[in-house]
Amino acid sequence: MPYDFGKLSKNKRNELPFELYDVIAIVGTANPKISGIPYLSLDGLLSGNHIDQLIKILNETKSMDYSELKDALLMNFTIKRMISSVTILDPNSLIKITDTTVSKMEKLLNTKFQTNKRILLIIHESGMIERLIRKQNLDVQEDIEQFRLKHKKLFGLVYQAIHPLESQYNIEVSVEEVRLIVEIILGDD
């Protein structure tokens, strides 16, 4: 609930929000320094730095799995901003389709990616789409055929997962681009 910083800062817990609600945290642009109430800066949430702290506060108040909320917050705060800065395409559409392809990869691989890997895949795929639309090729990879043969099954699953993205943007994802996705998947979390 929005509330006047000056009043909160001066009167602390003697303000209306504390009478009406069980205040578990304060989010804002300045800290009113109220004892026992954690403060989360708005820019910290937008950058993704305070999302874990928010999830911890929520977990302390009500016991439930907040992993989906964490993913959604990261997606909406950090990923959207990053994608907006690297592409001319609509970030909302990109996030929706790339999130779908990453989810499909998880399903096909019968795994759940760590949040960081998921974010990396979404950002990589977003940049990849723009590169392919602009017809910008990756550098030649001398060992591409050996790598593809070594990870043939994974290549097939990635191609299967990204097919909707190819259809939506009328692009053809090259074996070199798929290799980068495979390397992200195989990389450390």
C-alpha cells in the first residue's frame, strides 16, 4: 500500500498501515528506518538483488513454495529490462516465447534449470532471435560437427523445444546457435 514516507519516518509504527495491516516489509525509494520491519529498496527489487530477501520474508510469514514467485519476479524485473536494452523487438513477446521454449526444454530433459541458467537461456535466445532476424551469423566453429555428433540427442531436443520460436519469427536456427544453447545447458549452474 502506498504511504507517505515523511509520516512513516516520523511516526514509525503509529501510522495507519500498522493499525490496519500486519506489515512484514517496506518497499520504497528511501528507508523510513522502522525497527523490526525490513526495508527493501525499489531499485534493489528491480535489479533482482533483493528478490531473495523478499522471498525469505514471505517464507517467514507463510509457509509455501515461493520458487515460482521468485522466477516470475526475476523474469519481470531483471530479464525484461535486460532484453529491452539489447533488442529492438518487443521484450514481452520475446520473454513469453523464450520462457515457453525453456520450459519445454526442461520437460523434454526431465529437469528443472536453476534460476540463473533459466535467465541465461532466455536472454541468449532473445539475442539469438534478433541476430537471426538481422541475418547476423555467428563465427565459424571448426569442431561443430564433432560437437553435434557427441551431443546428438540434446541437439534434437533443443531443436524440438525451439521450433515454435522459429515459426513465430520465421527464422531458421543454425546448428551453431543450437550449440550455444547446448553449451549453456551443459554448463555449471
